Amino acid sequence: MDPRHLVQLATILEKGSITQASRHLHLTQPTLTHNMQTLEMQAGGQLFERSRYGVRSTPLGEMLAREGRAIARRLKDAAEVSARHRGGIRRQLRIGSGPMVGAAVLDEVTRALLARFDDLALSVRSDRPHVLVEQLIDGQHDFVIGPSWLERPPEGIERRLLVADSLGVYAGLGHPFAGRASIAHGEAEAADWISLGTASPFDQDVRAMLSGGGVQQMRAQVTVLGEAFVLLEMLARGRHLSVLPDFPLRRLGRRFGLAQLPWPGPAAARPIYLWNRVTTTESGLMAEVGELILNEVRALG
């Protein structure tokens, strides 16, 4: 198969029509149609279905489009590497981090990295930890800082403990629960909450912790995905509660005017790890980078 055809298929499915894809790719529609016919012959099946509303992927088409998107990402990465090389930057480091822990530590970590490696180009991405680990497996990151929902890391991935963290319940200083010496079991049942993420593999731990404090159903008025500062600003207004990791909040709580509440149930463990592919630290440079990240974050803890 021609890799260009896979990229073109991914573009067609992304744009939803051959017309839009041809404009984006700067190809004529007949050329693009011919390329897709060739790809279908090679794949042995239909890649997408046409309708008056555009095109819709078949299961086979989606599998091949996923490969096309991966190729497009690698081409983009190669172009960025070339551009940085022309600009005198020789080394790139890609770090992914969960939103809350990233807000707490990445400023210190990046400062230390740039002080140690003056020709380093840093790329930092904040997202939900399970998404970042999936991207790490696909080769989109060199290191990921975040918690784990797995008993053991996926094959080819290693993780090292940064902070033996746990979860707590937090509120703005103006919330009625803030400053209380105790909260009765079930007293927070009617409270309004802000949730950090949804449909996450970490949800079970949060539900168990809330249930232990008498909250059987969290009333999440607001759900924030992949973003820390928006959640913290909203929480600081004093109208909501939120379950958040303790280590980042020890660093961010005073800045935003937040307090940890005396939760009436047991806390849930949420250790934070440094993740990377095993092959990454076979490089002397990357091994040194990993050790620096470990030392910086552990010192902050």
C-alpha cells in the first residue's frame, strides 16, 4: 500500500467528503477517487460509504485511517524536527502530564531541564492520564507524568514512582464546609461538585471514596476535561466541592484559596508515576532527563 493513500483516506474521513478532502490535499477529485479505488483493491474491502450527507467509514476503513493518521503525525513530527534543526535546536523532548500535577510541577521541571540542556526543544502536552499513556505507547511522548490505573504497565512501558499520593476533597475558603473540624457521614450528599474528567478508569476509586463518606451519587454540576486552572478558579468561588490529588493541591491550594476538607470516609491512594517506553532510556541523554525529572518532582513532594 502507498502510505500517501492511507493519509488521504484519513483526510477524507476527517473532512467527511471527498470534495473537502481534495481541497485540503490539493488533489483533483478524480485523482483522489482513483487512489481510494486502488486502496480498496489492495485492502480487499470497502473503505467508506457515500451518502447525500458525505462519507461514513466502514470498520476496515477506520482501521486503515488510523494508520494514515499515525503516518501523518510522523510526517509532521519530522517536519518540526527539521525546522528546529535549521533554527539551531538539536534535541527535542516531549513531555505529557496530567492537568493537575502538571500545573503543580511542570514549571519547576521545565526550568531545570532548560538549565541543564541549553539546546533542548521542549514540547509539553496536558491531558487525561490514560489518554497520555495511550499516546506514549504510540510514540507521541518521551515521558508522561501521571497516576496509574493499572496493576502493571503495558508491555514495553516502564513507570517509576514519583509521589505516593492520595485523593482528598477540596473546596474554596468561602464554602460552608471550609474550616470545619469535621463533616458528618452523608452530610455532603446534597452538595454540588466539580468533576475532573468523565468516563475515566479512575472513576471507581472516586466513587468508592465518596461512598465511604456517605455520598452515593455525586451531583457534578460541572465537568472539566484536561484542564486544571479553570477547575481551580471555579472551585475557589466557594460553591462546589471536588475530589483532587493531594500533592498538587499542597502546592496550588494557597494560590487559589482552597482548603482540604476533613472527609468522613477513607482516602483513596493515587500514586503519581513517571512513565516512558523502555527503549527511551536506552539513550544516555534520555536516561539523564528521566533522572532529572524524578529528582525534581520528588524534591517538590
